[in-house]
Amino acid sequence: MSDLALKIKAGRDVPAGEIEVLTFEIGGETFALEAAIVREILDLLPETIVPGSRPFVNAVINFRGKVIPLADIRVAMGMPTAATTIDSRIVVVELDLDGVPSLIGLRTDRVNEVTTLSKANGEPPPRVGLKWPAQFIECLIQREGAFIIFPNLKAIFASKGKSSQPS
């Protein structure tokens, strides 16, 4: 397990009004997920392509003896696909999908850090000028002059799986 994953597992004292998050990059953008849903950070693993599956969840991986879906939220967000690099990682998260706890691997270009952010500073995505489908963005938080994107994973996985272009 990576040092970053150990920090997530150990937990930290989080000030009131803040949440502990894992930040990562996809397509040059910084995304964040609540650390509480992150189960592990993995180096790339062999993938098995699943014919006929949703475009953004087109493969499965073996995670500790369990077969779990591997999702590329960049495809759901309408971003171009990219080749993996030495920094690419899989972030395994546990989501409640239709009342069932589900493990899902998310492809990332790079995992950055575990940090705390004030979600109260989050703003809903603007209705115009956004390059991602607004329904797939929970909120944006500004930090050090840049925006951190909180994806709405439940909305992404509830979608029909076609990449959506912003309107």
C-alpha cells in the first residue's frame, strides 16, 4: 500500500467545516474525492476489456481477488482519452449505488495529495462556459488561484454511460 493510502487509512484530525480529500489529475485538471470513500491507490493493473459495456466503464480489474469495474471518468466528462504514463494510478473507491456498496477503480493521470478543504467554499458549476457536463460536477472549490473539481460520481454512474458534451 502506498504512503498516501496509509495516510488516508490512518485518518487525521480534520477541523470543523472541512473535509479530508484525495486530489488527483485527469487531463490537466485537478479533481478531488472525499478520502472516506477511497479504499486504495494502485499502480496500473492488467485490464480485461468488456465488450458491449458503457464507454467509460469498458474494463474490469482484479482487486484483491475481486473483479471490479475500471472507469475512466474522463470519457464520461467528454474529455479526450490519453495514454497512460509512469504517474498513472487507479484509485479504488467504494460507492453506494442503488443501495449496494460497490468497489470501482478510477483511472487517474496522477495522484497528488491528501489534504483538507472547506466544502462550504464550494460553488455549483456555472451553467455556461463549462467544458464538462454540469450534472457530473458536484462543486468547484478555488484554492491557490486554481479550481478543484468535485465530480458527482453517483450521477456519472447513473448516466447511460455516453460521453456528454456540455451545452
